[in-house]
Amino acid sequence: MEYLTRRGQKMGNLNEMFALQKELNKRIGVDTDTMNEEQRIQWILNYTRALGQEQAELIDSVPWKWWAKYQQFDVENAKIEIVDMFHFLISLAQTAGMDADDVFDLYTKKMKVNHERQDSGYKKKNEEDNKKIFAGQNA
């Protein structure tokens, strides 16, 4: 099946991942297109908890117990846990009303902010530069 972006272009990998996740979520019974605000809040909390659990499972894939000598790095499981995290991150984005193009757009704008912070020494956190992203001042 070929997917098209909202701009009518053939999807890249990120767009396709978003489309596949939307299909899976609908199959599970979660349709972000029909959610009201209360449902969005609940599903953001649900997905955030699930993401935290996947993060804990990723941590358990690496030898983090400094007191234990028997541990090994389970790189295959770590990769699976990272993919599981993508499932929930994409679901979170969709619940917040974002598609892959929105994520990419905000990602590149935030990347610019991060580079500017590094250029200036990033001595003090300032959320004002994040607010500029939505005001269109940092595009």
C-alpha cells in the first residue's frame, strides 16, 4: 500500500510510520481524530506512562547494576525497546494533533534553538527561545 502525505507527496519513512501507527491505534480502538480534550489528556497520560515503562525496559537491557558482575548488554532487546518507544512517541504526537510533517517542522525549529544555545554557551535555561518557535520567530 502506498501512503501519501497531507501535501499529496509520497511518504518518507517517518510519514509512513505515522500512518502505520494510526492504523494500529484505530485497530486497538484509539482514534485520535475523534478525541475530545478530556480523552486527549487521558491518552497523553496513558502513552507517557507506557513510554516510561519502555524506558525502564531499555535500561534493563544494559548492565546498569554496578554491584552485579553477571550482567550483559542485550543489544537486540535494546533495539526492540527503542522501537517500542517510537510507537508511543508517535502515538503521543498524534494525540497532541501532530502528524509527521508537524513533528519534522518543530524538530528542525527546535534544532535551530539548540544550536543557538550551544553557540551562546548555554549557561542558563531560557524557555523564551522555545516560545519563539510557535510565534514563528525562530523558523
